[in-house]
Amino acid sequence: MVIFMKNIIKAKVPVLSYYGDTDIVCNFLLGERFATQLGIKLLTPKNPWMFENQIGGTVTEYEGFTLLTGKLIK
């Protein structure tokens, strides 16, 4: 999977990978580990993103690869 994703990023195809904040099976830690395995440059460290005046989750931007988490908003 790492080689496949590196080829996609090298082809300049933007990639978004998203995770639920409470997902215990496939959580954001796996996404961060995957980004590290890809060896891509971190552009923007983890920051909150907003939706209807509430924190909707976090976003971390790498070169060609974005990690996004989402919260359940009530």
C-alpha cells in the first residue's frame, strides 16, 4: 500500500484520508503512522477545523496527503 500511495502522490493526485475521532479500529494514529511511512514532508501541523462554530475535528497537511479527523457534532 505504501508504494501504491507514493506513486499516487508522485503523480500529483491529492489524497485525503479521514478518520472518526472515536473510531477504535482504524483511528487517526494509524493515519499518522502511515504518513510517516510514506516519508512525505509535513506542511501544516495538526490544527482544528470548524463547522457551524464548533470544532469539527483536526486536519494535518503533508505534501500531497491530508489527514482529517471528524467529530460527531450535536
